[in-house]
Amino acid sequence: MSISNSTDADALAFLDARVLADAFRRRTLSPVEVADVLLDRIETLDGPVNAVVHLDRAATLAMAAAAEARHAADAPLSALDGVPVTIKDLSSVAGWPLRRGSLALDADRPAATDTPCVARLREAGLVFLAKTATPESGCKVVTRSAVHGVTANPYDLGRTPGGSSGGAAAALALGFGPLAVGSDGAGSIRIPASFTNVFGLKPGFGRVPAFPPDPDMPHSVVGPMARSVHDAALMLDVMARPDARDAFAWPVPFELPADLAEPMLQGLRVALSPRLGCNSPLSDPQVDAAVLEAGPLLADAGARVERTDPLWPVDPLEPFEVFWAVGCMGTVDGHAGARQALVDPLLRTVAAAGRDITLARYQRAVQQRLDLTAAAAAFFCRFDLLIGPVLPVPAFAVERDVPEGFADTDWRWCPYTYLWNMTGQPAASVPIGFTSQGLPIGVQIVGRAGAESTVLRAAAAIEQRRPLRLLAPAMARRQQA
């Protein structure tokens, strides 16, 4: 493929990682040329969306040139050598700034080391294209910070892309590379994936090594986001490789599914639940209808689908609010003295609530989390997968932190994601439909601990039967000047 005009450049921007990697191996595409086109695309299209917060053209092109030399020598480092990837600005990249959306961090001090997932991607030869926007410390379900401003949804600039991996999701939707690093402590991969028509996987706790250790364990994990399930699986295969710095990493290697091109799900027991055993004061009939459509798609792939709801021993919101408040308290208190005043006001408000939590209440929350984890494990003795909503509504107004009618600190509207952070299980969002206004809808797939491969296979079965990932936002198809 010759990148001779803007139409070719638009087509290249939406090539899968697998296609790019194969073209690099066959030398029909150049990693340098691809990176250069994508950097130009970011500069042309990102302005009204604000997904990207850091570019280093020289560093990116140097990584691409090294990959090109390896392919010329028939010595690629991995199946993804030379493929571009964006990195959420909660993960450190050696030599690049780590702002975490915070005014309290030094803007001029580059990170000294790569975080484990970034180190694995670098070792595999991927090309770091940019860093993407996040709210401060990932503390919101939208992507807004005092450092970088507001990130908008490419499908409707008046709507949010969600958060906290909203920059990563918006970058994928716009064709800023086929792969993105995200992170998820309460839904931060799945929420923006659902809002922007991309795929996102929250791996189970310990699947992807992390460092430094996070006191919020097992809630927060790093995971892959992509426009295709297969690409995300290839990325997870790299990210999940061992790192001696993480004492909690799984000792069992990730097994890349062999049948993602045409997954057949015979024998899989799937529970389809419109509410996942939780309650939300919000619902959208179009979202509800789209989620239910996942059942017949999985049945067509051979799964045995049963409509049923899990039962929880306690409302998951009760312990989650404790862990969320204490986690925010730890973030704020991690800044010295006067720098705490620079922290996002919402984060400081939640941190103040965290300081009021008694030891007895925290201990009760720990026990409740254990009870929920045991109940989830029992449910997944009966079923291999649980299917339900990611969110009760499509993307809401970009100027808001939560839907209208709710306080910024109120999680009641959004009950379907954080439970799986507390239990440490893998969960994904895969595109399932659009509203009549053209807003994307994702369906959530949850698996038992260690079952990322099963989640990926089910997601691929849905994607194969409903290839909505091909429906890019209109602004992403504009020809570049």
C-alpha cells in the first residue's frame, strides 16, 4: 500500500495491528511511514477531542526506524514489532513526563523507568505514539483535568468519552493507532470502551504485572484497549509477560486463544443478566435492548445461554464507596504539604470522606468484599460467563462529571463495573449497538478468575457477528489536507 494521498492515510489509520505487523514483515509498509502518518493525523484531528496529552515525534520515529531495521534483517522482536500504541498518562514511560492529570506533579521531571506493561511493550518492539488523557489519578468516570482540559467523544463532541481511559478510547476511535494502554480501578477501561465503540479488557488482578504496588489492590489493573478483540488479545499476550518487580503477578502464563478468527463456544454456559444483580436508578430502553441482543449472538456461536441474575450477599456499592474514599485519601495524602491544594477538588472532597471512615467500617467493607468474591466464585461454578450492561445509559453531556440529576460523588447511577474490580475477575466491553442518536453501546462480558481467554473468545464471537468496530465516527473519516 502506498500512502500517496489523504484517502490512503485514512485507510491506513484504521488497519488492525495484525494487518500492520504482517505488512511490516512483508515490507509492503514501513513502520516509519506509518508512524509519521499517524503523528500527522493526531496533529490534524485531535484539537476538538483532546485525547492526546504528549507527543515526542523524534522519539516515536526513532522507535519506528529501529523496528524497520529489525524487519529488514528478518529479526522482529515479536508479532507486534513496529505496531504503534498509545499509553494512558497513568503509566510511566522512561524519558516522558508523567502528569497523571495532576497540577501537584512536576511537569518538567520525566519518568525514570517504564512501568512493567510499558517495559514489555518496549521489549516487543512496539512504537510509542503518544500519551493519552486521564482525569487526575483516574478519579472520575469522565476525562477532564486541570492540566489538560476536557476530552470529548469523537461520535458526538457534546458528549463525554467516559473515563478514566477516555483519552485512550477516543484516540482509538479517531484512528490514532490500533492499540492503547488503559487502566481500570472501577470501570475505567470498560466505561470509555462502551461510550466510544471500541473494545476494552480489564484483566483479572495479577494477570498484567504492575509496579509500584498499589494499596488499592485488587481493584486497579492495567489492560489492553483496541478496535478489534484479536488485536487486544495479542497486546495482552505481551503485557502479561512476567516482571520480577510485581510480587502479586500470576505465575500461570496467559494462553492466547487459537480460535479468535472464528470462535465456537460449544459447551460454554452463559448467564445473561439485564442488571447483573445490581440496581441503578437510571436505565435507557435502547441500552437494555442492545445488551439483550448479545444472548442470541453467543447462542449462534454454540453457547448455552440462560437468562438469570446473580444474587449478592450485600449491595456492592456499600463496600466500594469505602474503598474508593480511602483510595482517594491515599492519593491526596501522597502529596506533600501545599501541593495537596493543587489536587482536583472532587478528589479532595472524597478524600475528606475517607478520613472519616472508622477502622470498624473499613474492616466491615473488607469482609463484605470477601463475601462478594465468594458469591461470585460460587456463581461461576455454574456458569462460564456472565453477560450484562457496562452502563445504564449512553454517553452523557461532556460538561458533566456524571449524568444529570446526580452529585459528582454519587456512584449509584453506575453499578455494573466496580463489583468486578473488588472480586478481581476479568471483564470486558465489546460494541453491541448504537442508539438512535448514533451513540455507541457496549455489552459487558465477565469471566471467572484466570479466564481472560474465555472472555476474549466470547467477545470475538459477538464482534464477528456484529462488526460495529468498522463504523468509525464521521470526523475520523475526514480526509486530511
